[in-house]
Amino acid sequence: MGLPIREGPPYFLPLFDPMDRSVRALLLLVPALVAAPLSAQIRLPKPKLPTASGTSRAATRVPTYDDRVLEITDARLSALLRGLAAEQGKVRELQALERAEQDEAAAEAVEARRQRDERKPVDPAARERVKRCYEASPEYRTYMGPTEVAKREAAMQRATRASEQRKYDEMTRISDSLTRANDAWEATMMQVARRCGATDEMLREDDDDDRPGRPEELPPEAEEVSVQDSLMVVGGATSGMAPEAYGVMRERVLAFLNSSPEELNQSSYIYSALELRALQGKRSQLSQYMELLTEY
């Protein structure tokens, strides 16, 4: 996809007069095509716990088996246990990664606060003088003039069309070109800012104000992925069952573990005598995954 585009105008521009935002709109195209970081994808579902219903069922009624509802046997329960163990490993992996990224974000926030606390306040009058000088410069007027603005907008439109048509090579070429142009303008405008008397503190404050958001600040629709669906795939593949059949067996096992013998007689979940015998034989092993079954 090429080098990432530095977001926005020269990082010190927002301090004075926000530059044309057209480059920013393009910059949102590239990250929108890339999946969000794993820690930003995690959405731990809390499904309802299957419980016994009040619907009466005849004791002689037996389940109807098909591709979704497989008969619960000792062998299939052993396969289910292998799948649950794989799920447990994946959940621990995701949780460890989430904690690591949360710790990293917290450390960054603490450091950012420390640096802000140590900075000397910038004189508003001095900022205003620099702003007027900066905006009156011929370089700034050229950058914000109709010719340069039109060039950027035309490039944006080409990039948008390339994105919609999934012409990623073309989109990358345009984004790289804009990056090089923006870098050149940034170097030029830095010289202008210094010439106008901008201090390190002024430039640093503007850089912080214009810093792009962290990945976890992406819109919810871009970052939400079903962890439960992923676990069904992992568990199903390990057990040798299709994900849907694996999920149904998982649900029936949880209902069994969550019900007393009296509740099972009137449960909306139906089990044959052979299934109940197999479930009872592996109750202690299955119970070890009660939390996993309940939360996911």
C-alpha cells in the first residue's frame, strides 16, 4: 500500500490557520482499507445463559438430528473438549494482547501529561504576532491559493475513484505523490514559521493538538468483529465439526450443565437417554469450561 501519509498539513499549521483539510480526507482512505489493530477488534460478547424453560416436554421425546444438531456421544464430547481447550488458549492470547496494549496506551498518556506539565506557557501575544506574519508570507498564500487547492482536490478525487474501484496500486501512487508534496511544503513552511519567530514551544503545542487519533478511536463499525464467531471457527476446526454444529453442541452442553435433573425434564433442550449418559460421564471435564461457555 506504500508509505503511510503523514496526516494533515505541516504539523505546525493548525497553530495558526488550519490549512485546507482535503489532504486529511484522503488520509482516511488508506487506514479505512486496513483492518483495525487486534486490540481494537476485541468485543467480548455476553450472551444469555441457556436456562431451563417452563415448557413441558414428554419424557419419551427425543431430539431430531441433522447437520446442525449432532447426536451427543462420548466421542463427540471428547472432540468438543479439544475444541474448548483451543478456544481457551485463543481467549487468553487475546486478553494478554489487550492488556499489553492497554498498558502501553496508559504509559503513553502518563508521559504525554508529564511533558505538558513541564512546558512553559506560550505568550498569546507572541503567538498572534507569529500567526499574522506566517499567514502574510508568500509561501503560505501560494499553498492556500486556488491553484494549489485545486491540485490537491483533483488528486483527492482520483484517489477516491481508485479506492471505489479497488485499484489499490493507483491509490498508492497518488497517496505517495501527495506525501512527497506535503513533505516539501512542510519543510518550506517550517522555514517560514521560524522566520516569523515561532518558538519550539509553539510548534510542539501545535504538533500535540494536531496529532492523529489512536487506532482504538476508529468508528465502532470499523473495529467491531465478533470474537464469538472467531472462537466457533477455532473450536470447530480443532474438534473436527462444522462451526455451526459445534456451536449448537456447545449450547446444548451448557444448558445441561446449567440445569438440575428436575429442570431437564421440562427444558426446551431435549436429550436422549444415551446423550444424558454421555454428558453425565464427562460432566466434571465439561464443567472446567463453564466460564468460557457462559461468557462466549
